[in-house]
Amino acid sequence: ARDGILQRQARRESSARTYARSLPIVPVRAKGMTVEGADGRRYLDCLSGAGTLALGHNHPVVLEAIRAVLDAEAPLHVLDLATPVKDRFVDALFETLPPEFARDARIQFCGPAGTDGVEAALKLVRTATGRRGVLAFTGAYHGMTAGALAVSGDTAIREAIGPGADEVTRLPYPYAYRCPFGVGGPEGAALAVRYAETLLDDPAGGVAAPAAMIVEAVQGEGGVIPAPDTWLREMRRITDERGIPLILDEVQTGLGRTGAFWAVEHSGVVPDVMVISKAVGGSLPLAVIVYRGDLDRWWPGAHAGTFRGNQLAMAAGTATIAHIRANRLDTRAAELGDRLTTGLRALMAGRPEIGDVRGRGLMIGVEIVDPDAAPGVDGARPAAPELAAAVRAAALDRGLIVELGGRHGAVVRLLPPLTMTDSQAAAVLDRLADAIPAATA
Ligand code: PMP
């Protein structure tokens, strides 16, 4: 069954499909962190729908919330109309927001995906400021629709959209391991701040008055790169001083994944707009933007759409939010993340192909490099995408699903559910400890 299904997929489905580096498995059943394939094998899932499944697969509280809506014959589709299900969702979500932000915040339901939230955020700030330009970052990933692509870093995926990207000024993200200024660490991050400020203040810097800055507190697809809190506070200062709204893309980092309910909380920064998706729908499609009330200068119908009121996703999301908060799964993510990164760093000692281990909470990246190449000026060896792919395959052979990310596709990314048990965390480490040497052998 497995091979037939895989062959038909290869024949009929676009090669551009998600997840692009597709894994040769056919999942038929899934519970918590475990996915069972059509071949009867069981895998530990460290991909979790690209960070969507905060509570793992088919968590009982999520299933129960979905069943309750179905059993009550509550409407499944009423466009943007108010419903008790939506009312509870907005209440639950607003309770999680930083208080200074929540006080005066507005919410807009967007199309079903993260990228729709990014589009809405960009349109909102352009509508509110009457300006066009956007400040974005190298390595950023914000989605695959035209506006979101324009603010993403990857030139290959951006190529097809033509103009639009012209309005975007890209600033260096503080990537400590491959520091654009060749020094790394806090010093590199400080230089990134200085560079941003110099460019913005230079009348010949080529930056027209921007409508916003859009940023991830931890870059996910870009290779799991956590920005230092001080750097993010500096970005807030820079935007505040110039009256530029700050958009935090919390699509991947939200709902406890980084060890705080929102990644922005680590720095204490209060954003002007937050883009929220993935885990907020409790494994079903849902995206929202939450923003400062005075930016709400839409006119009725200014940002409409048919699929913006997914009642099942709101119910699943409400249950997910409640479960994370009641069980302090954000704190748990921080603990588990520390344990995994400590274990992975210990592995690094005898393994020159592990260039860097980094992350925040349960967003963890292991950068695979060429062990035989000389380090560059920044001390980093060249990325080794083929070796990383071999690690991914060796991990899968050992019953562990991981994906790759980063500029060169050489960062092994771990995004396990926040409900991962201690023994599952130990198994993840064991399997990687086995897979990495096997891939280099
Ligand atoms: N922003 C970030 C930070 C993301 O990680 C992603 C998806 N990986 C998106 C936006 C786009 O979300 P979607 O794939 O649901 O459109």
C-alpha cells in the first residue's frame, strides 16, 4: 500500500508540494508524538506539522472540543458572524497576550494559513500609515503568497513574484554562527543594530519611510536562529524612534513553543502587530492578526474573505490554549529544550560535522557542516546539505522524523510537541546520536 500511494503521489502531486523535502512515509495513524506508517512502523515526530501540533497528534482535549461543536450541530460556516465558539476563542487568546498589548488590541481573522495573516498585517500597516516600504530580514520566512514572499529572504522562492519585493529593505538578522559581520555572538548582534540604524538614517541609504518592520523572534525555516533579546529590544527602539509599526511574526514561535507563551515575551518587547497561526488552530487551519487598536483603520469590507471563521479550528484552538496554560507547557518546553540542546551539545564534542546547536525551547536546530573544510572568517565551516539529508534519512531509518531548514538546507530542525515525555526526549537524543555518525560513515 505504502509504495503504491507514494508512487501515485509522485505522479499526480506537484513537485513543489509541502513539505518540499518530502519524507518517504505514508502516515495512517497518529497519537501524541507517535506517527504510524502504512508499513506498520512507528516514528517519533519531531516535525509536528512544521510546529503546528503543540499538543501532538489527536490530543484528547482537541478531539473533544471538535466533537462538542459537531455534536451540538453548531454552524460550521457562517463567514465572519459572531458565534459563541468564536467569542470563547477570542477571550482565550486575548488572555494570553502581553497585558500592555491586550488592553487596546483588535483582532482580525485572516485566511486559513500563516501567509494570509502576513498579507493582512502588511496591508493593515500600509493602510494605517499610508506608506509602502517594509523592513525585513535576511533569512526570514513569512509564507508563500506574494506579499509574504516579498518580505522573505530566500531569493529562489521570491523570483517568481516579480516586483513588490522592490519595496522591501532587507536588514541583517543576528545569526551568531554565520555572522554577516564575521564576528558572531553579542558583538555581531550589536553590529547588526548599528548597521540597521546607519542605513535608516542615511539620506542616501535607499530606504523610503517604511510602513513597518516585520520580524521573527526566532527564525524557523531560516535555520532555527534565535535573536538575542537585546537585539529585539533595539529593533523596538529603532522602530519606536521613527514611528514605524513593528510586526512580530509568531506563526511558528507562538503558543509556548519557545518556552514562553509568545516568543516576544522573552524580550519584554510590545509589538504593534502579531501574526498568529499554526498551533492556534489546534491542528486545523486558522490565522489571525492582533494589533494596536489605533491601527484599525480598515473600512468595512477592506479585508474580507470567505474562509475566515473556521469554527472547528477555533474550538480546537481554544482547547489547545487552555491546555497549554493549565499545564504550563511553555515552562515545560523550556525545560525539555534545555535538556535536548545540552544533550546535542555534548554530542558535538567528538563530531566536527555538527557545526552549531542552537534554539529556544522546543525550536531546536543542529547545523550540519563539512567536517573536512577549513572554517571561514566567521569561524563557521561550510554548510553540508547532502550530509544533513543523510542525517535526516538515517534518523528516519531509526524511527525519528526530522526536517531540514536554513539557507542551505543543512540545519536539522527539531519541533517536537510540547507534550513530549521525558522518555521520548531521551529517545530523540539516542536516535540522533546514532543517526549522525551513521550518516557520515
Ligand atoms: N511565518 C512563519 C514564521 C512561518 O514559519 C510560516 C510557515 N512555516 C509562515 C509564516 C507561513 O505559514 P503558512 O505555511 O501556514 O502559510
